[in-house]
Amino acid sequence: MCKAKIFDKSYEIVSNKEVCRGYFELKVKAGSGLKHCSPGQFFMIEVPGVFLRRPISVHYIKKDTLSFLYKVVGKGTTILSDISSGEIRLLGPLGKGYDLGICKTFNHVIVAGGTGIASVYFLAMKLGKKGILYYGVRSSKDLLCLDKFEKLGWKIKVSTEDGSKGHKGYITDVLEKNLKSNDMIFVCGPVPMLKKVIEVAKFKNVKGFGSFEEKMACGLGNCQGCALKVNGKIKMTCKDGPVFKIEQVEL
Ligand SMILES: Cc1cc2nc3c(=O)[nH]c(=O)nc-3n(C[C@H](O)[C@H](O)[C@H](O)COP(=O)(O)OP(=O)(O)OC[C@H]3O[C@@H](n4cnc5c(N)ncnc54)[C@H](O)[C@@H]3O)c2cc1C
Ligand code: FES
């Protein structure tokens, strides 16, 4: 669990480059204050000319580099992708990340859909023990970070909706066939995928954690805009999450 302070300050941009069509990696100089930042946490990124900051997960922190991996989808990320130097204002690290302490005895299974891969790479780095990555995307041209997971020694199962690589269809079909009782799931992806993973996990009596990326405005628990029902109670995804136990989330 992260004990890091929340900072609201400007960071020097190291680079902001397109790593694959429509996907960018932003690297900033992190300094020493972010050592305790945990996988699953995120920052609200201030984009010039845009009213609300945009939430983006920590892709990784290595030495003094803080990295974000993002897809260009709308106004904020389009403007962000045009910035290549100077400084950028970030609020964070925010939210509660994955609790790594209780996962040691299980087989680690990461399930990522689309840009969900961005935050789970930091998780794979920190988990220590290797596991299996189940990674689903629309097409092979959307596949990111495979080399990074390979370098960490993870086994990788891929699915594409158009059949251009790996299993044709959804990655949850592959997960359903292979999930074992002593697996522990870590999932990040779009809501339909999260729903299916929760269903499969319940059926197989497997526990896990999911990162739930609700639309966010403040990122601090003040606007009530990111409410999610967890264990029968309303929780703020930005403050109480974004990581929750999957068996407790009602989507
Ligand atoms: C905790 C968290 C972590 C995230 N991490 C990543 C990441 O690592 N990489 C990545 O590519 N994307 C990530 N997202 C999604 C990302 O925040 C949105 O794609 C981005 O805000 C879209 O902004 P836009 O202005 O380009 O699009 P627009 O659609 O124009 O955005 C309009 C508004 O909706 C919000 N919004 C739109 N889509 C989303 C979304 N899917 N989730 C949350 N808010 C949204 C924006 O913040 C903004 O306030 C994350 C979202 C959350 C909540
Ligand atoms: S984004 Fe404002 S309460 Fe969560």
C-alpha cells in the first residue's frame, strides 16, 4: 500500500513519443519523492487549454523516470500528445494501488484489455514472482509492452478480436479455459471485460483485484463523479480505489 504524499507540481518532460500508432509514452523526471508509489496508482495530468486534468496510471517508475503510457482518444490526450518538451503539472500519486503483501502464495495471473496494459506492467515489475499475462486487444497493431513482459519472464497469452494474432475473440474465453483454483487475478481493462472476469472468477472461486477506470473529474474524492458500488456501499474510485477486490465489486 502506498504511503507516498500527494504532490501537485510541475515535472520536467524527458520525452513524449509515439510508441505504436495512436499510443504515446510520456516520461518525466520523477525525483526521489515517488519511491513508495504503488502499481495501480495514477496521476491527474494537467493539459494546457483543457479544464479538467486527465487521469493516467503509472506505467512504471525506474530510477528517476516516471512513465505514462496512453492512448489518444479525445481532446485532452490529443493536446497531450503534441507536447514534447518543457514541464508538465501532475497531481499524484493518487488512489489505492494493489496490495502486494497478500498475493505471494498464489499463481499470478494478469488480465489486461486495451490500455489496461499500461498499469499492469508496473504491477508485474513489483510482484517479483513471474506469472501469466492474458492480454486482449482489437487487433495486433494495438499490442503494447509484449517485449517488456517477456523480459520479466512472464508467459503471455494474446487474443485479438480480428484474429490477427493469437486467439481470435476475447481474452476472457482463454482465461475461462485456463484459470486454476490457486490463481490470483489482477485485471485492468474495459467494463465488459471486467464484468466477464468477475463472472469467471466467481464461478471458479478465484480471488483477485481489479483496477476500475471510471470517468474522473477531481481525482481526490471531492466531486462524487466516480462512484462505484463495492461490497454494498458506494465508494469513490479515485480515492477508495481504483483497485478493489473483484469479488466485492457490483458493476
Ligand atoms: C484511474 C485511471 C487510470 C487511467 N489510466 C490510463 C492509462 O494508463 N492509459 C490510458 O490510455 N488511459 C487511461 N485512462 C483513461 C484516460 O483517463 C482517458 O482516456 C482520458 O481521460 C481521455 O481524455 P480525452 O480528453 O482525450 O478524452 P475525452 O473523451 O475528450 O475526455 C472527456 C472527459 O472524460 C474523461 N474520460 C474520458 N474517457 C475516460 C476514461 N476511459 N476513463 C476516465 N476518464 C475518462 C476525461 O478525463 C475528461 O474529463 C485512465 C483512467 C482512469 C480513471
Ligand atoms: S473523481 Fe471526483 S470523487 Fe472521484
